[in-house]
Amino acid sequence: MPNLSMLVTARERRAESGGQALHMSAKAIPERRCVLTGETAVKPRLFRFALAPDGTLTFDLKQKLPGRGLYILPDRAVLEKAVAKGKLRGLAARHFKIPAADIAVSPDLVNQIEALMRQRALSVLGLERKAGRVFVGADAVEKAAQSGKASALLHASDGAGDSGKFRARAVEAGIPVITDFNRTDLSLALGRENVVHAALSQRGAWQTLLELAEAYGAFVNDRRSDKGSSVLAERDKTREGP
């Protein structure tokens, strides 16, 4: 398990770069309580679920569906257990104040959440590629990182065995690296065959993509998304200095 203690989220980094105190930014974001654990967190760090007209508990990826929301911390193991044992259905019935018999919770809910999170992140990546804000290929990525034009690097999870070297290069450049998507994911999103390496430019929606990738990677790897990745921690230590 990597050292995850020093995450500064992309949203907080934007607040910091704008000269706003992080504690002031946090106060402006509403908090909600996780129905499974009782823990409280700001809304962007929680999963929101809404009740569809047919009674199906629906994952609200963008937190915009109408009606009352039910919030859960993005802990894959806890959520899987709650779905399997029927606990989530009972808590949802209590939360929405309707009989449990009127609520449907898909046994495949966790996999559905994972697929939706991956799809959204890759969709943003595809839009960035269409806008000409993505460097593709080892040579292009190397040049972008060395010249300071890259904001983040991507390395396919099933790519060649040079991920350690690739991570080290990212840390040296002071930028994060995303490794939670495989070659098929990257190739489809970028419209190229067998994509192993890519880099985001410093323009466009790279911060949004980084947030989405962090959250997706945390959920897939069963780590809390408010803890982030070791690469982000190393990047922040590099910028802060000794």
C-alpha cells in the first residue's frame, strides 16, 4: 500500500492557486453523512444515489439527479458488503421513508459504478484529444514532460514494464501520473492503436480529468478517494521542497 497521507486534491489546488485559504474553501462546500458508516464528508468526496421513479436506487455520478439524495463514502469493500447483505436496501428505505419492498438495489451496483466512473473519465480524455490537448506516444510524452508543457502523464496499466521509470520521470517533472486505465481504454479514448503513454497539456480540462481519474483509481483499487495517490504526494513534496 503506497503512502497516501499527503494528498492535496485538484479542487483544493485550484483554491490554493487562487489565493484562497483551504479551510475557507472547505466551509463553502456542503457536507453530508454516509448512511453506511455515519462518517461526514464534503459532498464531492461522497457517492450520491437517487431514487428512480420505479424505485431503483441509482448512482448519481454528477450529483445532479432530482429528488432527495443518499450519500455513501466511496469505499468499495463496505459498499459491496452492504449490497450483498441487503443492508443498503434497508437503509435506503429508512432514508427515503418508503417500504423496503418498494426499493430495488442491483446486485451488480458496484460494477455499474465502476463502469460509469471509467466512462466519464475517458470521455473527458477523448474530448481533450479532439481539442488537441493530449500528447500521445513515448517520444511526444518525453518531450512534453521535459519542456514543461505536460500537466499530467498517463501510462497504461497493462503497458510495458517501464512503469517505475515512467513514474520517476513524472516525479522529476513535478507532475502526477495516471495508471488506472489499460491500453484498450486509452486507445479507444484517444483514437489510436495500442496507446501506452500519453500526456495532458497545461490547457483545458486536465484538472477535471485528474480529479475523475483519482476518484476512479481509488474506488477500483479499494482505497479511499480522499487519500489520493503516492505520485501526487511525491509531486507535492517536490514542489514544497525539503
